[in-house]
Amino acid sequence: MPYEVKLNNRIANVELLSRQDNKLLVSVDGKEFALDFVKISNVSYSVLYQNKSFNIELIPVNGGIKRFMVNTLKSTYDVEIIDAEAKYLASRKEGLEDDGERIISAPIPGKVVKVLARKDDLVVAGQTLVILSAMKMESEFKAKKAGKIVDVKVEEGQTVESRQPLLTIEYEETA
């Protein structure tokens, strides 16, 4: 399963291609790396790449399991693992304070179970607009505030990709 890994301000696509004991084959932005990876302690690891040894520390940030401070001999990096769950949670939080037009998109691939809004419908805050089934669970996408549906881009039964727009809503401006 591919992940996006944010390293300081750079985002890389990372995928574990194979693992046999401590031997890993990893793809980073399409380039393959054969690594020997050994856990030394709860936060320390030894990585062997092209006959060179690298010692790294992975220190969780704010108790999170997907954000780390990574220390090497010479550098420190801020690292965040952006997987399907992280994308989903971020999409649920975005736009909470926005006014104006807003596109609601699928955070991960899935199937549209129900479309509860139609073009030109007036909706209220908290009203369910679309129900998406993904990863063996259903998620409701609700209006963050009162507004009007500008466009519905999906229909029931349709399979959607990650980041595919589901609908567009124009929120009422708040005073």
C-alpha cells in the first residue's frame, strides 16, 4: 500500500514492495531501494544501504503515531506519514471556517452508497449530503454550514477515486 511521506516541506510517495526478515525493498517516488533494516530499541534503528550504515531515531511527536522527529548523525527531520486514514481525517476537518463555494471530495477510493442532495437544494448545517462506503465502513459527508448545492458530481452506486469531487456547495456568508 503506498503512502505519502512528508519530510520537512517535501512530499514523497513511498511503498513497501517486499519484506523478507530484515531485508526491505522500498519504492520512493518510483525509485527502488534495497535496505537492511534492524530495530535497535523502541526509537532507534540501523539501516544498511549500499554497504553504508545509517543510524536513525524515530521520536513520536505529540504522542501521535504518524508524526515523528527523525534524527540522523547530521540532521533532524520533521516527518509525517500521510495514509488513507490521515487523508480522511484531514478532509473531515478542512473548510470548517470557510465561506463561499466549497467542493466536497472523497478522501479515499470508495463507492457512493447514497446521494441525499440535489442541485439547487438548500441545506442546513449538519445535513447529510452523501454517504460513501470505503474500507468496510460508511462515512457521511455533511454540510458544515447552511448553503445551497451548486453541483452534484456523483450518483448512487458509482465508484470514486481518492480526491474525486462529490459535490459543490455554496455556503452562506456569516456576519
